[in-house]
Amino acid sequence: MHRNASRFRHLWRATLAVLVLASLHSTAALAERIDGYRSKMEKWVETRQILSREKSEWAVDRETLKASEKMLSQQKESLEAEIAELEQSTTFSDEERAGLLLRQAEVLRTRQLLEGALVALEADVEELAALLPTPLQKKLEPLLVQIPKDPENSRLPAGARLMNVLGILAQAEKWNSTATFVGETRDVGGDQKVAVRTLYWGLGQAVYVDAQGKTSGIGRPGDQGWVFTSEPDLAESAKQLLDIYEGNVDLIEFSNLPVDIR
């Protein structure tokens, strides 16, 4: 009994030792498993947080991209509108430039025609001036000297030359529309001259007489200029006419003078 009890106790102790060792092994394994689960859980939580953060950041980025897309789309529309406007403006500019070129060509052509006509007009005016009465020629001399001798190389603007021609014609027309009294001298034979009063009736005729009423005559335009002829028989009528014109008489009467109508 003593031997069996001793053996039983030995076995019990051994069993307890095995149980304790098993228990210790099982507890260590469990703790290791728990640590593994905890590590995995932490990884899962971390992963969820990362996913949540990435999802949140992506939502923000998506809104930013949408806003950027909208802004770029508006800028594109604005640029397209500006390009269309510039193209239209360029078209207008081309049309305006073409119109200006056409007007410039027309002005140049008109100027050339004007200069050609002006040269002929100046020549006609010079020819006409030689046929005008001497007093009118002297009056027109400041304008006549401005007609260029070499029209092709004249530096005087065409506008100024045209105004000069118009001035000459205006003065001639004014003379032709009125009666003009002039004091001048006439040849009476040889080297002798006498002071006379001359009344021009426009550009058609003139009559002259001296102060004594002895020398008189008629003047008319000719092919080479004015021609004056002595008409002694007209002295009395001519003196009467000149006295009436100057207001030297109280009674106004008709004067009997010949008139040449052409």
C-alpha cells in the first residue's frame, strides 16, 4: 500500500505537471492568437481609415475637377466668341481697306483728270486774257502771273491753280455784267496822245471821249484783242454819255451811239 500510494502520488504529480504544462502552453497559444487578432484588427481599422480618408479626398478632388472643367469650358466659349469677333472684325477691316483703296484709286484718277483739264483750262484762260480790255488785263495781272509756265512740273497744288483760274473768270464775268468807267490815254496821230474817259459796256463795246469833246471813238473786241477806232462825229454824244454816267449833268437824256451786236 505504501508503495502504491507513493506511486499514485507520483503519477498525480506528474499528471498535474502535465496539466500545468498543457495549461501554460494553451494560455500562451491563446495569447498569441489574441495578439494576432488584435494586430489584424488594427490593420483593418487603419485600412478603413485610409480608405475613408482617400474617399473623402477623392470627393474633394472630384468637385475641384468639376469646377475646373466648368471654368475651362466657359473660357473655351469665351475664346471662341472672341475668335469669331476677331474674324468678323478682320473681314470688316479687309472690306474697309478694300473700300479705301478703291476710293484712293478713284481720287487719283479724278485728280489726274482734273490736272489734265486744268492744264487745258489755264491755256484757254491765258488765250482769253489776251482778248480782254487792257484795264481788265492789268487788274487780272496778279492772278495771270500765277498760271504756271510749265504745268507738268508746277509745285503749286491743283486746288490753288483751280481757284486762281476761277478768280480770273469771276473778275471777267463781273466786268462783263457792268459798265466800267476808266481814265486812260489814246493815240491821236503820230506820237501825240490825249487823256480820255472811256466807258466799257461789259466785254462788248466801249466809247471814249476827251475832256474838250473833240476826240472820240469806239472800241470793240477783235481776234487779236480790243480795237479802238476814231469816231470824231460821235464826240458830242460820247461826251453827253460820259457826263451822265459821272453825274456831271442835271438832265438825263438818251445818247445816240452805234452799238455793234454780234
